[in-house]
Amino acid sequence: MNTDLKGKNFVVTGAGSGIGRATALALAKSGATVFVSDLNLKLAQKTVLEITGLGGSATGHQLDVTKKSDCIALADLVQMERGRLDGWVNNAGVSSMNRLTALTEADWDFNMDVNAKGAFFGTQAAVSVMEKQTPDPVSGLRGKIINVASMAAKRGNAPFLAHYVASKFAVLGFTQAIAGELAELGITANSVCPGYVATSMQERELEWEASLRGISVERVKELYIADTPLRRLETAEDVASVILFLASSASDFITGEAINVNGGAFMD
Ligand SMILES: NC(=O)c1ccc[n+]([C@@H]2O[C@H](COP(=O)([O-])OP(=O)(O)OC[C@H]3O[C@@H](n4cnc5c(N)ncnc54)[C@H](O)[C@@H]3O)[C@@H](O)[C@H]2O)c1
């Protein structure tokens, strides 16, 4: 499988931690120049240091995916500095947890704004640059959009996460809708759907779920593993390697897909 990304330029949002960090590292190890962006610039710069420490190429950028102007500014910067934007990974995401009747409008807006609207703004910004590029002479493609959705984008049965589930179903619907439209421009759009990934987001969720269920954090972790046929928690690297596939020429003829990476926790 050819995952050589030498000379290619990628933006990863929320790349200061978890899946975004692992994705930025995987892309850089494959030769890409990575624009590591995060709401938290210090975290982004930490990822950049890891990449440059390994001899890779990366720069750090403060970017809030809920701000359209931030996304446009970074897409334009890549175009200006590198002459081409090959891929944009809409990874930044948030969650909160509560029973339906306790969820607030702020919970709903926070999850929808970062997870769904963030993917919309990131994609708009990326496409506005990609559509003006010449197609790759081999693949005929101008660029790739990769959205980090979730198992919760396909399986609604996720207690305390009604608003998060709604935001991730939105990401999958959005990905399918744009895949048809962007195919005409030679731009692919795909999603990955991770399961129970051990990141700082999961650490927060373990605490919330334990408290809502009245059980221990360890017990919640056991339940996640019991729900996963491959019987372990997922790692950020498990997800990053599938994103790398979607970023590479090995996936040039795939668009509109939503690839499960969940150890079998949900199959469709
Ligand atoms: N951890 C899981 O179990 C899991 C499962 C399925 C899907 N996901 C999805 O994977 C993605 C990454 O999650 P993670 O588990 O690595 O979480 P994480 O909390 O470890 O990392 C998320 C990163 O996004 C950044 N971020 C938050 N709001 C932002 C904003 N407005 N603009 C830019 N950056 C922002 C944070 O600073 C953080 O660095 C999310 O979209 C999440 O919904 C996670």
C-alpha cells in the first residue's frame, strides 16, 4: 500500500491531543508537511516539537473550528506558503454527558458547534483553496477531506450522549452530501468512525459516566472493553492509521465512506 505523502500538505484540526496528535504524527512520518492546529496553541506546539524531533515537517497554529475566519486564514496560509493544500482532517471535537432532561442548551450548542459546524467551516475553507488547484496528474484529484466522526455517528444507543450523537450523525450526513458534490471537483470526502478511544476525551467521559451510573471509573472501562469484541480499548494510533490510508493515494477511489475503526463494537 502506498502511503507516501512526500511533498503533500495537510491540515489537522484539534491536533494538540489524542487522535489529532496521532494523526499529525502519522502523516508527518509518511513525509507530509503538517499544519498542526488546535484551539490550544501550546498543545499544538507540543505536537510540532514531537514531529520535528523525529525529523518531520510541521508548524503549529491556533485555530478555533467554530470560527470560519480561523479556518479560512489557515487554508489560505497553506496555499500561500506551500502552493497546495492536499488534505484537511476535521478532527477537533468535544463531548459532555448528561441525562436527556438535564442536558442544557449550552451542552447542545457546544457539541453541535464544534463537532458539526466545525467540520462544515473546515471543509468550506479547504475546498475554497482546493477547487482552484490543478488536479494531480495521476489521480485526477485536487484534494481530500477527512472527517473524524464516531461509532456514535451510526449507533444511536449511547446513553447520556444524545446531543453528541446528534452532532456526529450530522457529520456523516454532511460527509455523504458533500462527497457527491465535491466529486465533480476531484475532491474526496470520507469519515472515520472510532469506538472507545483512550484519550483525554475518554478520561473525562469515564468520570461523567461513572458518576451518572453510580459505578466506578474502572467498571465503566470494563464495560467499554466488554462492548468491544477485540477486547481492549482503542488507541489514537488505531484511528490515525486509517486516517493515513484515507489521506494516501491507496484510497483515491473511495469517497462518501464512513469507515468503522472500533474493534467490532459496531458493525454495519
Ligand atoms: N475518544 C473517543 O473515544 C472518540 C471516539 C469517537 C470519536 N472521537 C472523536 O475524535 C475526535 C478527537 O477526539 P479525542 O478523543 O482525540 O479528544 P481530545 O480531547 O483528546 O482532543 C481533542 C482536541 O481538540 C481540541 N479542540 C477542542 N475544541 C476545539 C475547537 N473549537 N477548535 C479547535 N480545536 C479544538 C482540543 O484542544 C484537543 O486538543 C473528536 O472529533 C471526537 O469526537 C473520539
